[in-house]
Amino acid sequence: MYRARTLVQESGTLEESPARRHFCSICGSALWAWDPRWPELVHPFASAIDTDLPVAPQHTHLMVASKASWVELRQAEDDKVFDGYPDESIAEWHRRLGLEDQDA
């Protein structure tokens, strides 16, 4: 389990994130993240999903202001793009697109 530390600009101190990233104890692969601020949610890393998933009808590109210059943004017509974090949560995105009750 790993908890990131971030620099608090106002105080200049490092603050440990409450979010916890979990990894395989054998190979070190990233498995899932959990945050006590949202205890009902578990976020699996895409690399840990070993079943087919439906094709998303729309994509959200986030943190594009921080992407490397050599990263090509492949934006479809209905995709949303954000310099930072999007204005909706993952759960809200699923609800908006009618995907929250679908089986993977």
C-alpha cells in the first residue's frame, strides 16, 4: 500500500494523502485505489481488469495542461477535455451516459 505525499504550498510542508494505492505483493502491479473520504468507492487500475469491458460512448481527457508535448490528444467529437480535473465525478459520468447499471 502506498500513500502519496504532496507539498502544501501555503506551509511548505509535505502532507500524506488519505488515499491508499494497493499493489500486488508478488509482482508489484498496481491493483486498486481507495480513499476514506469516499468509502463507498474502490477504483481498480485499468491494468488489473482482466475481463472485456463495453466500449465507452464518450471519453474524458483530463490534466491535458500537464501532458508531455509528445503525447497526441486523440479527441473524438463528443469527448470532453479539461486542463485539470473534470467538472464531474466518475460516478456522475456513468449516470449521465446511462452506464451505471450495466454489467461489464
